[in-house]
Amino acid sequence: MSADRRGRPRICIVVAAPMTLKAFMLGHMQALARIAEVTVVADFAPEDGTFPWPVAIIRVAIPIARPIAPVADLRALRALFRLFRRERYDLVHSITPKAGLLSMLAGALAGVPLRLHSFTGQVWVTRTGLMRTLLKSADRLIARLATHVLADSRSQREFLIAQGIVAASKSAVLAHGSICGVDTARFKPDTAARERIRSSHGIPSGAVVFLYLGRINRDKGLLDLAHAFAGAGQPNAHLLLVGPDEGNLSAALSSAAGGCAARLHSAGLTDRPQEYFAAADVFCLPSYREGFGATIIEAAAAGVPSIGSRIYGITDAIVEGETGLLFEAGSVQQLEQSMRTLAGDAGLRARMGVQARERATRDFSSAGVTAALLEYYEKLLALRAA
């Protein structure tokens, strides 16, 4: 086994966008650096140099484009192959589809002994025709090139096995699921933040606030959410959407909200998501595809119940009737009814919120997920050394 000068294993984590590292991997990287030499690869920009990365982490910039880009992809594949051959890592861990395809292929060609990929959701689930076949085949190739696979929820792992993407024998889920868990000291009920966020958007302190936080695109079911918000007929309710508008949906969302558009509020990307969760009464994730639904657990840690579509991933994050409500994906009528139920019953919201925070703290703490990942790494490395 190769090792650094202190005899520690050498691990390389590969993602496409640095935001993936910032959002999901910081705690893992910090803990991992105590037992291994850690390199992270991403399409780093100059401004990423000012980010407070954990000490001792080695950063390597390789442009990895999220969309299909044959010429750029070949360049990234060659750069990864050269890096892996030169550095002789013990383990390469990829996250996100494009990073997975390129690094698992480069790792296999370079002879990296342990190649681990984390599946966090399948883009092809909402696609049709040739594009669905192409993307699904890419996921299948990633799984075959990897020596080991992680899924961030049990229902996602079952789905991948049923679809013939991964083998049961080489796949696993960390702890109760989630790629990184939730920092329950950061995500928590916060009265001051609740009033501050509501005031900044002109929302009355006594209003019922439905929140969505994440990427604004069609796959997240946000047009369904806007239609349901309008149809629910709750004059004291407001809908707050937080995140980058990747699908250019602003006008369509206002149109879908109809006469309730004045109570539809939008905010862009935020580095203070915990304050928005604290400002909410109900979190909504009407997504058509999801690997786990990490934002549901972040809302839960803030004492906020959720409404989510009944799809793999989300069914792991919500205990129906205890920490939130589930509805059939795409059913605006069921979503409307769920919004009416929670908007009209403050006691039910409070009970579900308490149970949601208890479950988030017990089963999904970031410290617990980090410990499970380090244990998993150590098991793989021990097998390699045997």
C-alpha cells in the first residue's frame, strides 16, 4: 500500500463543483485528515482559495463540467489519469455523476486499488428516450468500474439494485442514510432568526410559512408546489422559495401562484440556510427525484415538519404521520390537502416538529455520519492491506 511520509493511507475525493465539498464533505474531510493524507479534486475557481478549507487538505483543480462535453470530458479524464498514476492513491472516492464516471474510469486505468462512488440521486429517473438510456448506462458503468458503492439512503440502494445498476454485494448505506447528516447545533429553532427572515421578506410574524430551499428547477416539483399553494386557499399562508433559479422558473411560478402571487416570496442562493429553516412552519419537497432529501433533515433539526413526495430517498427522510406528510409525486390535489392539513393545525405542526428534531438528533447527526464514513474507509483499507 502507498502511504504518506507518516505511513498514513492516501485518499483522493473527486467532485465536479467545489460547492459539493463545501455543502457535504467539510466535516468528513476534517476528520479524515487526522488519519490519512487527503486530496480533493474539483473545478476550483480563484475565489475558492479564500474559503476556509480544513488544514492539511491538498486541493487540485481539474475542470469537470456537469453537462455532457466530450472534448472537455476527455481532457478531464486525461488529467485525472495522470494524477492517479503519479500519486498512487490507496482510495479514490467520487461524488456526483460526471465526477464518478471520469474518476472511476481514470482510477481503473491507473490501477487505483480502491475505487468508491457515492450515488446521491439519479438524473435519468425523470428523463425519457435516448437521454434516459444514456444516463442510466453511465450510472451502470460507474458502478461496474467502482470496487465499492455507497447510496445515501436505503430506499435508493434498493432502487439501484432493482434497476440492475449496482450489485447488492458491493453496495452499502452509511448509518441511517444521508451523505453528511446534519449539524444540530447549527440547524435548530431560533426565534431571532425567525423574526429577522420574516421581516426581511415582509411576512407577518403570525403567518404560516411554507418553505422550499434548494435548486429551483422542474425536477423539484416547484410548479406543482405553486399550484398547490394557490389551490390550498389559506389566506394566512406564505410560500418562501430559496435557491438559485436554474430553470428560469420565476415567471412561471408567479403565474402558477395566481391570485396568491403577492404571498410568494423568492430569495437566491444563501449561505445562511439555517435561518430560513428557523423562519418556516412547514418545509416542502415535492421532488420527482431525490437521493435522500437532506434538506428535510435540516428542517427537522430546526423543529420544522415536512411535506414530501412519496419517492425513494424522501421516504427515508420523513416518517409519515410523525415527522411530516407524504403525497404521490405529481399529485397537486394531494399536495394541496397536505398543505391545508398542516396550515390549519398548529398543534399538529408543533408535535411533528418536536418528533422531527428528536429523530434528526438521534439518527442523522453529522458526527454520527462522519464516524460511519471513517469506519467504512478503515474497513476498506484494512481489506486492502490484508
